[in-house]
Amino acid sequence: APVLISILLGASFSRYQVEESVEHLLAPTHSLAKIERNLVDSLFPVNRSKHRLYSDLQTPGRYGRVIITSFRKANMLDQHHTDLILKLHSAVTRIQVQRPGFNYTFAHICILNNDKTCIVDDIVHVLEELKAARSSNRTNFAITYPITHLKDGREVYNGHQLGGVTVHSKDRVKSAEAIQLTYYLQAINSLNDMVAEKWESIFCDTVELFQKSNRKVKMYPFTSSSLKEDFQKTSRVSERYLITSLVLVVTLAILCCSMQDCVRSKPWLGLLGLLTVTLATLTAAGIINLTGGKYNSTFLGIPFVMLGHGLYGTFEMLSSWRKTREDQHVKERTAAVFADSMLSFSLTTAMYLVTFGIGASPFTNIEAARIFCCNSCIAIFFNYLYVLSFYGSSLVFTGYIENNYQHSIFCRKVPKPEVLQEKPAWYRFLLTAKFSEDTDDSEETNTYESHLLVWFLKRYYCDWITNTYVKPFVVLFYLVYISFALMGYLQVSEGSDLSNIVATATRTIEYTTAQQKYFSNYSPVIGFYIYESIEYWNTSVQEDVLEYTKGFVRISWFESYLNYLRKLNISTGLPKKNFTDMLRNSFLKTPQFAHFSEDIIFSKKYNNEVDVVASRMFLVAKTMETKREELYDLLETLRKLSLTSKVKFIVFNPSFVYMDRYASSVGAPLQNSCISALFLLFFSAFLVADSLINVWLTLTVASVEFGVIGFMTLWKVELDCISVLCLIYGINYTIDNCAPLLSTFVLGKEFTRTKWVKNALEVHGVAILQSYLCYIVGLIPLAAVPSNLTRTLFRCLFLIALVTFFHCFAILPVILTFLPPSKKKRKEKKNPENREEIECVEMVDMDSTRVVDQITTV
């Protein structure tokens, strides 16, 4: 049944869809920045922004962008490079998108100016004027930074278009190592959007082709589709690595379940255990497809979540099978396996469903995390059902094969030792088996001890780890572990940088690196929007507005116009009507300030009086290096200022959509999952046989999570969506491996603590070791995937597995030998009731023969 269900649901892969919107996945769902963006778009839409289209202040839409620089740090403003850049600009504007019946060029889909011409970056006009000045041998033409003047008298901001700038006195540009060009496209309907998307693709090809013919320069193209494409590229570049991982896990799973005894070896169960996990994952994926879910690259972590949980459950069942008596019937042995292992497996599965279920709830504000947790819940649930049914049935089949003394691989009847003696050596090696009747009373009856891992743990490791001389070194090592974990924990940083979730050798990474290298002096550009009708003519209001923008480089119509008024010796304390009339007339009639009308919204009232209902200015942080922490602090500071100011304003930058409440949003799933896990452990303390189990389990989970977060930070992994999902999984992975170990130890009576530590390791250590080896081998190929997403995934999962293994095989076995619970041996009370009673019944038959039947009771 599981196989049929998986095949039927897996067939839906022929119609699976890919999530196109990265913002939908990774930006906080309930974000104030999204509301602010809608308000900004309604007040100042992109087609009205004209020459104010700063590269770092674009609204959502289609665009193409390229950074041009030189390998030798040459001056991009010299004659050779100026001609080269203008030649590239000409090639870009000639790009054609072929559609049935019409060929679209940049002129057909660009954003238009008032004169119905395409808007291009002001740096193009600067370069054209520079070229004309050189042609006419004029030496008085100068470019200033970050504000320069064009021939028509306009002041333009070039801080986002010139990079690596060296200046003379008075901000005159001496040289620039990089130049950035941006081409904005219209996307007003589906056809227009489709053409614009195709234009972006041709744009990247054109830039790359242009660079091949000009190898002395380096160009970094980037479009509005680049982030989406590079995010999904992780799935494509991971395919062959995941196949390698699957082959390695299959090989090691088979080897871990094999032994020299060909009857008791269980290689098929290792393979079938992995097949069980695969079927459950395939079923969950089919359900997601049929319910309208869309695939994204974060789903690459789900198979590893399933691998850790599913393989441990199957190996634990196999370990329980080894403890059963061989002279029992298969049904009795199977019943003993289910009674011994499925209770703990059920509880850990319930913990998975609770923690990931909380992550899949509406409380999770990151859509990628919510979808991941939802899919993991479905996969874990079906994995539990398939272990009960599919793997349980497989265990029964191999049980019958073992009871009939058939070969574990070929299912051939294994001959008796005396028959094997007549066969060749290779034949005897393949069919080596130990028969029960060959075992003497003096020998141990457990024939499974010849398994390599069982033999290693029982004969060597258990005695070594509980040795008195080893314990101090383990405790010292744990203190070092805590110290380094604390050092990393105090340096945790939030990773809202989108380059952390894309493939490495991509346009996004290359462009972002160049952007940070050359254009960090005047970045980011932040829009400052006043969305109420204030008394602009009032001097005190003007001073208030300027006070709010203090500390930034002000690229604003407001300050420029005030300076203009001061030059004309006109007082700003004018009546409202006179001020607004002067404002409107000056902007319409003065070429120097005509473009400022794009940043003011005028409205006429019923008495023909003009009012200013909204305005904007641009703030540029002068010394920012585009660090996310600094930008987040800036956002919070401006937000608090907007709540206490006398003027109603908002601030906006496109990156705010991803950063707004990111810290609380990304940490919420982990926080909620931890709370739910602790609550479940506390609640179940009243249901389990001993509440100390849950106490130790809680302390172990806390120690593992603390260590993983600390070492994760030291390994340069930030706290983002991917790492948080791994930490949620780490809670469950720790409980998976430690719960059976702690339960066996705490519930053990008689003997000493050391004896029960050894017993717990012998009973559950093999399953933990088998699943750990398979898990690590499966993770290793992931480290080679050229993607930041898989790099984060590998580092977090590797640390979780390593730290949990360290706790299971070192920390807990040592600490439990001298901490509660107590294991005092009970002394038998000597009382008259504890005695042997022998009852003799005399029976007389017909021949008067006396027969004595002794019945002994204790």
C-alpha cells in the first residue's frame, strides 16, 4: 500500500510548479514596509519619478542594470572607457525582443519622460557632455561628486552611478573605477511584463557578449529576475551532489546492517529503511503538488530531516530485533520489537509534529519557513505510517528468512557446517552462519554480538568511556565546549542578506560584491516621504523637517528651494497662498528647479487655492557600508523618530521589505517550537515512569542548541531562515537520539550507575552510531554544492549531528555516572515468608507402586 500510494501521488511531479516570488517566500508576511511601499507607489509611482530613479530606490518592476569596471583599476572616465560605455549603452538600447507580428525595442517598453523619450541614467548625459567637451577641446567641464551639474542647469545625484571615486578639491572628480547604468522597463500588463522579462534575458546576454569583445573591462549585469533565477539555481546545481549523497547513504546503510553471519545479516533492511524514508518524502511531495503548493530551493533540507528521523527509527527496530530470542516465533519477535522501539519512536514523531506544526502555523511570519515546516510535518507523519506498515512488513519477511536459515541476500537455504566443509573457500565465506544447536551452554547465546558495531561498543568503548581516568578529560572538554559556544553565542548576527540564499557563481553574488566594493560610500538611498498637508510656508515647520534629516547627505527639493529663496532675499515666512503660488510658479518657470515638481503633489481646492498634499526628499547615509545590522538600526531609528515627530512622514527603501521585523520574524518559529517542546516535555513528565527522564532530556536539548548556535556563529553562519529551520530540526534530532538512551538509564533498577550507562549504550548505541554514520556520509556531498543556501544547510546540520553525537557518546555517559538518579542496590529482606516449600503428594497405583511427585513453590 505505501508503494502504490507513493507512485500515485508521485506522478503529480509531471505538473509541479516553481515559486517565482522570492519576496513572497523570504520577506516577513506582516510587514509595515509593505504598507509603506504601497503608500509610496500611490503617491509617487515609478513612471512619475522621472530623473529621480535612484538605483537603490527603485520600486518593484522590471529593470536591467550593469556595473562596468576595469581589471587594472583604470579610470572609467577617460576617453577610451567613456567611448566604450557609450557604445555599450547604444547596444543596449538597440536590443530587440521578437514577438509574432512585432519586434519590441527598449524604446517601446521603457519608462517615458514628459517629452515621450526614454528615461536613462543621468550619468549617460554626463558622459555624453564629457565626450563633447573633449571633442571641442573644452577643459572647463568638471564632474563633481556626489552632486554634479548638467548643461541644462539641473543638479543630479551621481553617488549611485560613480564608484571608487577619487576627488580633487571642491569635490571635483579626478577618476572613477566603476560606473553603473540602469534601464527601467514598463510592466503594466501581462504582455508587457512578458516582453520585459525576455528583454532582461537578452540584456544579460548582450552585456556578456560585449565583454567578450572587450576583455580589459569587467561587467556585472543584473536584472529584476536575477535573484529569482539564482535562488532556484541551487536546485539545479545540487542534483548530481544529491545523487552522490543518495548512493553513499545506500552503500553505508547496507554495510551498517551487514555482518559476517549470512543468516543474521540484514543488508536488505538497510536498503528498505532508506526506501521507507524515500517513499514518505515522495508521498508528501505529491500531496503538496496536488494541493497547489509550489517548489522552492529551501525544500532541499526536507530529505535530510527525513533521513535523520527515519533511519534512526528503522535502525532502532533492527537493534531491538537483535535482542529477541532466536527460538521465538517471528510473530513473537516482531511483537517484542514493536513493544520495545515503537513507543519511543511514536513519542519522538509526536515531538516532530508539534515543533514543526507550530512552525507551520500562522504565527510564522516568514512564508518559506512556514511552508518548509508544513511539508516536513506531512513527510514525518507518512514516514511514521510507513515504518509501521512497510518497514514492519519487511522486518517480518526477513524474520522468516532468518528462522528458515536462508541466506540474507540470495534467500538460499544455508547448508550445515559439515556440508560446507566440502565446498570451496569462497563458497564457505559467502555462506558462513552459526546454527543455534551448535552453541554450547558455556557460550553466549546472543549470536548478534559478532556484528562489528555491537562488538566494538560492548567490548571496548563502554569500558573506556566509563573509566575513572577518562571522565575528568571529558568534563574538561565539555567546559571548553561551553566556553567556545558562549563566545559564539554572544556574537550572533541576523542574516537578512538575500545573497545568503542563492548559488555562489551567479550574477547576484558577483553584482552584490561589486556593488559593496565600489558604491558603499553613498548608499543606501532612503526616501523621506511627508504624506500630509503641513504649513510649508511656516519657518518653524521648515526647521523641524530639516532637523529630522540632520546627519544625512540631503538630496532634497526642500533644502535646495530654501537656498534658492534665500538667494533671492525672499523671506520664507510668507502667507500660505503667496508661498504656494511662488512655489508652483518657480518650479514651472525656472529650469533649474523644474524637476523638483516631481517630488511635490499639488492639489486644487474649490476656491482655486493650491495646496501641497505630499512631498518627498532623499536621504543618503554617507559612511554606510551597506551592512545589514547598520541598515536595520537606521530603519528602527527613523521609525521611532516618525512616531514622535510633529510631521507625519515615512521612510522607505526596497531592502526594508526584507528587513522589517526580520529579527522577530525569523526567530519566531524557533522560539515557538522551543516553547512547545518544553511544554510537551513538562506535560509528559506526569505521564512517563520517571520525570527525571524529561529533566535530563530538557537539559540535553538546551546544551545541544546552545552549542550549535555558538559554533554556527563561529563558522560564519548567520541567523536566517535556513539556519532557524535547522535549529528547529536540531531540537527533534537531539530528542530522537538521546531519549531512548536516557530512558533506559533512568528506569534501570539495581546495579550501579556505571553498569546502567554501559547497558544503555549497548542497547541503543548501535542504532545511534548507524544513523549518525549514514547521516554524516549523506551530508558530505552537500558541502561541495556551489551555493550559499546549501553551505548554510550543511554547516548547521553537520554541527547538529556532531554535537548530538558528542552528547550521546561522551557527555551523558560520563555525567550520568555521578549525578542522579541513584542506583542503590536493594537488599533482600530476610523474613519467614521467603522460603522454599516442597509439597510431596503420594500416589498409589494398582500395582501398589509408590510414585512421588514433587511440586516446588517459592
